[in-house]
Amino acid sequence: MHRITADTNILISAVITQGNEFRLLQLAKEGKLAIGISPHMLKEFAGVIARQKFGFSEEQIADVSEIATRTLYASAWSKRAISEYAQEHAPPSRAGVLDVCKEIISVCTLVMPSKATEVIPEDPADNKVLECAEAFGADYIISGDEHIMRLREYKGMKIVRTAKFLEMVNSKS
């Protein structure tokens, strides 16, 4: 089974387009790969999804932020408790976005990186993805971020775009 860390932009794409990036979540749900995410990445996810360009309502943003915040305190909350909270607080009109957010939380492994890295000085937030991948023991880092993509590899972990990763997985099936 492949172990991956998906950059925040990949998670955002899973919510918005439900294309290749959403397929990563499906593969994880099917037990065909494991996805590691960190509290920092969840916090960034909540912040990015709040940007006006994505067109989510204030209620959707508040719900996603609440789920992300509760996940950040995962030691006190089980995935089941988080999922139940999201279900109770998701009116039908907002269920689509929340369903994908719950999916992300339910299929991913929360990783607590212990080592900081400063490999990408141009965008220090991108280092958090590398830290998560290292702590998770990922085989691949899935990203579309040019700062991360330029590395091509980090400590033995290949850095690829979603389509390339899915192509590799499908060719081995």
C-alpha cells in the first residue's frame, strides 16, 4: 500500500472538483493507499477554503473551520466523534462540502511532525507538507505547488502531481 501526503491544494481540489484529487480519497477509503495530514495542513485547509474566490458561504466556511479545529485537538476527539459532530451540524443544503471534509478526516491519518525543516525558503508554509510527509513515512508527496514540485524528491519520497500518481497506481493494478 502506498503512503502519501497530499498538499493542501490537493485537498481543496478534492472538495471543489471531485476529479483526480477526489479519487485519492476514494483509493484511501478502499484501503489502497494511506494519506497522512498534519494539524497545520488542516488549519491551512480551513483558511484557504475561506477565500472568497471559492464561493463557499459563511456557514460552510464556519462548519469546515469547526471540523478542522476539532480535528486539531484530535487527542480529545476520535474520528467518530468529529464525524458525528459534522453530521449533526450539517444542514442538507451544505452537506456536499461537509461530506468531502468528513471524508478527508475519516480516511486520513493525523500526523504530528516533530522535526522542522527549512528546505523551501520562498514559501515557509510549504515546508509543513515536507515535515508531514517525513513524519508519516510517505512514499510520495502529491502536490501541484511549484515550490514543492521543483524538489522532485525529498528524502527518498517522490514528488508528483495527482494525475501522474494515479497513472502509476493504475499501471500497477
